[in-house]
Amino acid sequence: MTIFERLDQLNISYQVIEHEPIATIEEAKKVSNQIDGVGCKCLFLKDKHKHYYLVLMNENNRMDLKSFSKIVGCSRLSFAHEEELKQILHLKPGSVTPLGIIHDQDNVVSIWIEQALEREKVLVHPNCNTMTLSIEMKDLLLFITHENHQYHFFH
């Protein structure tokens, strides 16, 4: 099932635009003025015990891994390897998105969302970096819940 079929199945409305492949936040900012929503930075992290965290935050904010480690309650976080991204979420670098959990059948990824995005329409990739999707956060949370994953908000 494609991500669009799943969103339609859940009666989730979205807007989508196609574009050249986007691999960086700087490239994404050029597209974000063409579609309604807040641009998001999506990071795929892991701890030394192989717990995985998909972090969604405003594209303009920086991630402090040390501070975030304390929030999630682990001693050290790092970026997951490209192989892990491909194996778990079926994604490539530059296309990280919370929608990738559709492929996480073992439910090893927890979703962490910056609190400031809670009531926003957000821009994320629909599992490929040649499209950008605009979706209400409440609908993204519905999708996450439907995929049997937990989400947490953080400051």
C-alpha cells in the first residue's frame, strides 16, 4: 500500500507538490514557499541500545543531541546509519519522514515532535524526496496512531 492510499483510507486530507529531489533543509526551504505549511526537519536517531527515534522539528531549529538525550532518557544519541534507515523505514538519506513508519512492522521507532508544531500544518516528504506533502498535525498524529506507534511532544 502506498502512503497516499493509506492517507486516503484514513480520510486524511493533504496537499502535495512534485519537485526535483531535495536532500537538504536549504533546498527544502526553496520549495516550502510553494505549498502551505511549516517546513520540518526530520532526524532519524538511535541510542547505544538500538532504540530508534524519529524527530520532527521546525526546519529553522537546531538539534542539540546532548539535551535531547536527556529528554528521551538515554545516555547518548547518534544519527542512525544509512543501512538502518533503509532496513527499518525503507527510506534514503534526504527523504526521512514520519510517514516512513508505515514500513516499521516491528514497531522499533518512536516519534518525537517539537511542541511548537502541535497545531500546525507541516511539510514532510511522502517517503520520497521528489514530493512534499502538506498535512495537518492532528492528521499526522492519527496516521502515527493508526500505524501502532507512539508519539511524544518535546520542547
